[in-house]
Amino acid sequence: MPLVRLGGVDIEVDEDGFIQEPDKWTESVAEDLAKTEQAFPMNDDAWKLVKYLRKYFLDFGIAPPIRMLTKQNGLDLKYIYQLFPGGPAKGACKVAGLPKPTGCV
């Protein structure tokens, strides 16, 4: 897998750009990933969503279901697509440093 420089650190990514070393994730890494997803600059709601995704993943080992994501954050799905044009799975999960989701996030 290729190495890319994100947030000043060389990180292994898969063919879709998802980082393979989640322990190397930082907010600087997230900002560089957001640029690849047309989600930069990130506003407070985008950071809220990214931090929620990371915490949920660290607690449960998977990305949360989309209904939980919207309900727990008080963000409409259409708005999430405005923040992350690639959507909650491809865009937001990638920026949060999660592995590529296998189901519907």
C-alpha cells in the first residue's frame, strides 16, 4: 500500500485513500484528508461529526449506523453531504481516520 504525507507524517493508505494506521491520525491529518474530499476548511459541525465518528469507532470498533450518526449529532443527512460531499461513509469516515466502512454508515 502506498505511503502519503498527511499532516506532516508519512501514513499508509489503501487504494481509496483511507488511512491504514489509525493511531497516526491527528487533526492535521484530518485537515489534509478533508482537502482530498472537498471538505476543507472544516467548520465546527464537521469537527463535531469527525470527533463523534472517531470516538464511536474507538469505543465499538465499527462506524455508527447513519440514523445514529444524524440523531446523536443533531445534523440532517443533507447537511452532512454539504459538509462532506463524498457522504458520511466515504468522506466523513475517511477524514476521521476510520477504515473504509463495509456497510451503510
